[in-house]
Amino acid sequence: MSVTGDGVNEAPALRPADVEDAVVDSTDVAKWAAHLVLTRPGRGEVMMALQASRRIVQTLTTSVVTVLARKIGIPLFLAGVVVLAGVVVTTPTLIVVLTFATDIATMTL
């Protein structure tokens, strides 16, 4: 639910809304209570804010998935090497292989 307000009497109604916005010439109380202050006439600002927030959520989701893939992928790779090859990754060559394997897994995401 979106609520738009420009005065002191709308400020209490702005707080419980999902999206609160105030226009640029509204009172300071309404601006303080709102999450979004519209600086130009029309609802185009709201659409731009929604698009920007969607980009931010997508970037954060990608970052979280990448971090989780690395955190899960490295132990799985090390366990697989120990099981299949019977060696522990301690030599420089095997550490380089580990680095490339995790980077390839990250790039596929």
C-alpha cells in the first residue's frame, strides 16, 4: 500500500504504509515520515525508485548466492579431492587448481 502526503495531518498515515512518499513542497514532518520524497511532478519518480530498488535487490541476491557457492563449493571440492585422489590440497599446484575451480563455479552463477 502506498500513501502520499504533503502535510502534518498526513504524517501519521504515512508511517504504517508499505511505501510512503511525500512531494517536494510538503512539510518537513511529512518528508521525515516518508521513505521517498518526490522532487518532480508525476509518479515517474516512484517508478524510477522501484526500478532502482529492484536492481539493488538483484545485485544483493547475486552477491549472496556467490558467497554461498564459494563457502559450500570449496569444502565440497576439497572433500572430493581427498576421496577421489586420496591427497589433501596442500601443494601449490593443487591450491591453484582449487582457485580456478571455485572461480569457474562463481562465473557460472
